[in-house]
Amino acid sequence: MKKHRNPVPTVDIIIEIQREDGKEGIVLIKRKNPPHGWAIPGGFVDYGESLEEAAAREAKEETSLDVQLKRQFHTYSDPDRDPRQHTISTVFVATAQGQPKAEDDAQEIGIFSRDEIDFPLAFDHSRILEDYFEQKKKNSKI
């Protein structure tokens, strides 16, 4: 008999924040663990935890920021989105105040404008941010 397997649920959080120079940006982390590279903060949903709870927890663990979730943005489910295993990520848009600090799985942290993200991102995060910035251009309510 074939064993039934399900994709693993994850969350990613696009954190909108004001930089010290007054410009708006989003928080990205440089990952300590494979797959390495810059990424949107996020991680695995724990058993018994809601997606919203996981998003707030992962944001706090990786950035030290307390976030206010604005809305659920989109769910990404391409089986190849994570090279480690098949994951399904629900992406949230959030706001925060303060200065982020790299914590937990984050080696470095930065606040970037759209134009400054000219480097590869881990997972499918380039596609996620492309969708986010396109939607933001069309509708300022996200």
C-alpha cells in the first residue's frame, strides 16, 4: 500500500517598514541555513498553530519585529518552490515599526526598496515579490 504524503505548510511575511532615511521598504533576511541566500522572512507552521500565529512568530524569531498582519496576500504551491521538500506557502503582508535585527535563522537583515532588490532570492521569493510589487502598483490597498 502506498503511503499518503502531503505538502508541508509554511508562511512568508512581506514586512513593510519605514527605513531610517524615511523611505519605505521591505525586510529581507540572508539565510544561515540551506538554501542560502536572501529571502522573505518565514518558516514552517507548527502543529496546533494558525497561519496567522505562525506568521507573527516567524517574523519575530527572524527579525525581532512585532508585526501587524494587514492581509493574506497569496498562496504559492509549486512543488519545486522549495528544494528541500514540497511546501505550500501562504504569504502575508504586514507592517512593523523599529529597527529589525537578524535573529534565529537570519544571518543578516536589510530593508530594501523595489529597485534595490537586484540580486537572486531563495525559493520562489523573486516571483512572490514580483507579484506583490505589481499588485501594489495596481492597488495601493495591499
